[in-house]
Amino acid sequence: MKFFDFFKSKKPGSASVAKERLQIIVAHERRPASTPDFLPQLQSDILEVVRKYIQISEEQVKLSVDKQGDFEVLELNISLADPGK
Amino acid sequence: MKFFDFFKSKKPGSASVAKERLQIIVAHERRPASTPDFLPQLQSDILEVVRKYIQISEEQVKLSVDKQGDFEVLELNISLADPGK
């Protein structure tokens, strides 16, 4: 499955650090003159719902937005830190 | 970028049907005895926030959950239908 390749391509290093992570990818395939671009708001809403389940600070979240052709892709990478910190 | 390959691998067919789609992928890399599995609830919360921006019915949403090793992957595929329907 291609999607797993994507994850696996990330170096398995820092393997000794047993950190959890959560990755959320939102891809919107838009047509011209279609629905408005709601990804920026959706992004903060998703972060808000994630916070219902796990405590995350701003520093734990890495955001990226990419546009390619009809696709707009939002990627949220959240490393779940030691709750003791 | 590998992620885009994932999308492109889907047949570009039904090209004549200019449908929009939204794909949300949540991947949780868990360690044993780590945070509880909140993906099922997160999934319905995410659908709820998406509904703030676009009208979607149950039939427009395709869900799949996959587990592989430490990864639990939730995939939401939403085809955005003609609002006139």
C-alpha cells in the first residue's frame, strides 16, 4: 500500500526514542469555482478536536500546506511528548 | 513527493465527472501502553468539523481503518456532490 511507503520512507531512526506520533493529512481536490478554500479553518478545528484527546502544545505540531495542480494538501505532524514534561 | 504518488496512483478516470473530493488520513503511530485509542471518536469529530464547511451526507463518506504494526490508519474519503442534489 503506497501510503505506508510514505511513512516507511521516513527514517526509522531515533528508534531508541519511543515517541508516539500522530499524522493528519487532509487533501482537497478542488475544481475551479468550486467550494471555497476552507482548509485553513479546518486545520485549526482539527487541532482543536485532537486536543480533546491528547495534550499538545504548539511546539509539538508541525504544519505544512502544499498545492499541486488541483490538490491542496495540508499535513499536520504531531509528536506526542512525554506527558510528564 | 511520495504522498502525491498515492493520489496519482488512483486512476485519473471518471475524469469527465468533475467531482471534488476531500480525503482525510489520520495515522497514529502508537507504542504499547501509550495513549488510549481515540481514533474512532476523532473520526466522528473530524467529520463534524468538516460539516461546518460543506454539506455531506453519510453516503458521501467512505471510511476505512487499517492497522499495520505500530500504525493505525484511518482514512476518510468524501466525495463532494453537486449541492443541487
